[in-house]
Amino acid sequence: MDFSSVKGKVAIVTGASRGIGEAIAKIFGENGMKVVCAARSVEQGQAVADAICADGGDAVFIQTDCSDVSQIKNLVDKTVEHYGKLDGIVSNAGIGQGGSPLHEYEMEDYDKIFALNSKGVFAGMKYGAEAIFKSHSQGGFLINVASIAGIIPQRGQALYTATKHGVVGMTKVAALDYAPYGITVNAICPGYTKTSIFGNAPEQALTFFAKDCPAGRMGNPEECGYLALFLASDLARYITGAAIPVDGALSAGHQNVSTWKHPLFD
Ligand SMILES: NC(=O)c1ccc[n+]([C@@H]2O[C@H](COP(=O)([O-])OP(=O)(O)OC[C@H]3O[C@@H](n4cnc5c(N)ncnc54)[C@H](O)[C@@H]3O)[C@@H](O)[C@H]2O)c1
């Protein structure tokens, strides 16, 4: 596939200091996009931008706390100041919180997770779309990193599930809003993906996640990165309003008839 249409496109990636955001930023950089890496950690975020430049790409780091709307506006303004335009934004920064029944969450948990996963994504889409319009971008895009929790509710994850369903909803509405103007809006919905989210998980838990997935393994962050590259390219101009799972069929259905085998495979 020819991804040369992305060359020279300017894109912001939030939460680019590690995990899925880092993979997306690096894959964008490798393919000739100008990448603005946004994250809170100066050390880690700058290291990702430096690695892209060391590989012959073009990237800068802008320190941003994506749970603060004014910092997201500043991120978009600074990007346009630096590169002269904006073609797309990947709103990836997000936190997980879960593993308890709804009543055990505190009200403060609600504010914390909604500030980043919902309000932060809304602000990225709003200020991103404004700048893409002003840039008269041909082939503009908004990509949100949601989750399979945006498609299928996850037990014990009331707040995370609510935010990710909200992201999928906003994605679809914005796709309707911007389709006449040629700006695509899509959500990537990762399943169990090997990032720092699972950093402290015991081996037993990782084995469980791999087994729970029909593909029999966890995903790699790059598998989301290549989908983001495709969605950013002009090959995907007719794909908009989609929430696309990258999950080894985890969200496709139940595996409860797990012992059944097709006779042809015996
Ligand atoms: N890893 C998975 O299995 C998985 C599954 C479904 C969805 N997701 C989603 O993918 C996205 C990325 O997650 P990940 O697995 O790469 O996690 P990660 O923890 O490895 O990376 C998260 C990134 O977001 C950044 N971040 C966190 N809070 C921030 C803030 N306030 N401001 C700016 N940046 C902030 C972190 O610094 C980091 O760069 C999240 O939205 C997450 O909900 C991940």
C-alpha cells in the first residue's frame, strides 16, 4: 500500500510519551508526517520526538496536560505557530480506572477520568477541527483512541466504559458534522494491548488476558499505529464515523462454546 499521501501532513498525537501514542507518533514520523508529540512528561515526551528526528523525521514535543482544556488549546495554537497548519489530531491520552462495582467509586474518580478521557478528547476534537478548517487542509482527520469498552461495557469499569462510549458517540456525531467538508473522524478501539497499563500486572493476569482473547494473545501498540496511519492517509477518505476494534476478535462476540471444534479441523 502506498502511504505517500501522508507526507508533509501535520498531526498532533496526545499521550505520545509511551504506549499506543508513542507507536502512532513514531509510525507517523517514519512515513514523513510532521508530528507534534504531546504529553506531560518532558523527559519521555522529548525522547519520543528526538527519536523520530534521529530517524530522519520531523517532530517536536509540547508539554501538555490533556485534562486541562486551556493546555489543549495552547497545544493546537503552538502547533499551527510552529508548522503553519494542522491536518489532524489523534486524541489518545487516556487513563483506565476500574475493577470495582459502581458504588465503590468516589465522586472524585468521576471528575478525574471524565476530565481526561471525555473533556480532554472533546477539547482536542473542537480545537483540532477549528485549526484544520482554518488550515484549509485537504485530507484532514480526527482520530480518537477509544477502547473496546466504547463498544461493549466492561464489568467493574463503569466510569471508563462511560467515557469510552462517550468518545465513540462524539466520534460519530463529528463524522456527520464534518463529512461534507472532507474531514474524516474515526475511533480506534484497542483490546488488551501491551503497554504500561499492564506494566505491573502479574504473569498470571497477562496469561488470562491472552487466553480471554480469541486470537490467543495481547496486541502490540504498533497494531493500533498502523491503523492510525491508514486513517490519516488519503486511502481512507471514505472511512468516517467508524469505531474500529483492534482486538483479535475480543469484541466480536462471546467465546462461551470454547470446546467446540469444526469437524474439518479435527
Ligand atoms: N493498553 C490497552 O490495553 C488499551 C485498551 C483499550 C484502550 N486503550 C486506550 O489507549 C490509550 C492509550 O493508552 P496506553 O495503553 O498506551 O496507555 P499508557 O499509559 O501506556 O499511555 C498513556 C499515555 O497518555 C499519557 N497521559 C496520561 N494522562 C495524561 C494527561 N493528563 N495529559 C497528557 N497525557 C497523558 C501518558 O503519559 C501516556 O503517554 C488510552 O486512551 C487508553 O484508554 C488502551
